[in-house]
Amino acid sequence: MLDEPDQNGRLDRWQLVWIHLDDRWRPGVLLAWRRALGGRWWIALAQWDRDASAWFYYEHATIRSLPAGRKT
């Protein structure tokens, strides 16, 4: 079983996030965490459209927490 990253509650599943796609940021929803092969990196499954989701390396350049209270 894979552990979720220790973010002290800062970024939980089902939280709204920004996802960097096609040279722009889009709002999305974080669906799951997984440890990447080798255990060195974390990856996150995010959905940004009804039928569009993908796994992203969890890093500031690809996925960011959407501040609470912010409208998309």
C-alpha cells in the first residue's frame, strides 16, 4: 500500500487545485496521491474536465493548491 504525502492537511484529496496544461493554468480537483516508481517522487491524479484527468508529478511547476475562497 502506498502512503500519501505528509502535507499536514495542506493539500488533501478532493481539494481544488491549479493544473498546468498547454502553457496555462486550469482549475481542477485532486483525486489521489501515489508514490512514483522508486519512491523518490509523489504523483497526483487530477481532473480538470468532466472526462479529462491525468497523473502529474507533484511539484510547484505542474500542480498547485487553489487558495480557499477563490472563485475559478
